Amino acid sequence: MAQKHQARSGKPQDSGSLAREDFDGGPVSIDEIETGLFLGNLTAATHMETLKSFKITHILTLDSVPLPKHILEAGFLTTKYIQIADMPREDILQHLEGCVNFISSALDQNGIVLVHW
């Protein structure tokens, strides 16, 4: 969680560092777009029951902040994180080959992949 500092006015001031826990992703949203390949929101990627019920084995995250530690350390998951902002100036194509390789490798191993950004 972002650290807060007291300003002279007595109100907390944000230190500027964000953590995944600082974001609310809303209700779970997850859709199978190809066999074994799901597209979902942050809530789907961080909700352990959802990951287990869809038998997710791999998560590809394209976001400005990584997933929470409890997801990254889950023994049944393999994760890949691409730090990228949802901004027009970002060059997402430079990451395409690595993302495709991660997804292909997972599917070749009969894994189930969730992509979220």
C-alpha cells in the first residue's frame, strides 16, 4: 500500500508509490477467447477462487503495477509481468513476441492462460 505522510495541515500526503492493493478492479470479468486462453480484469487475476475454478495455470499481466505478492507466490501459477502503461505513447508491439511465446509455451504444456491488463 502506498505510504502516507502527514502534511503540515494534518492531512495525509501520498508518497507517490503505488501497490497493486491500491486499485479496485470491480467485479470479476473473465472470458474464454480461445480454448485455454482467457481475457480478464484485475479482479479475475487476483481472486484466488476464480483462478482455481477456471483452472488457470498461467497469468500474463500487462500493467503499470505487478500483481499482489500472494498471487505471484501461488505455487500453482506461472506468471509473466510486462510493465506498460495504458497510454498511446507506449509501444506494446515490442513485447508481442515475448507474450506470444509465454502463451504458446503454456498452451503447449496443456496450461490455461489468463491475460489481463
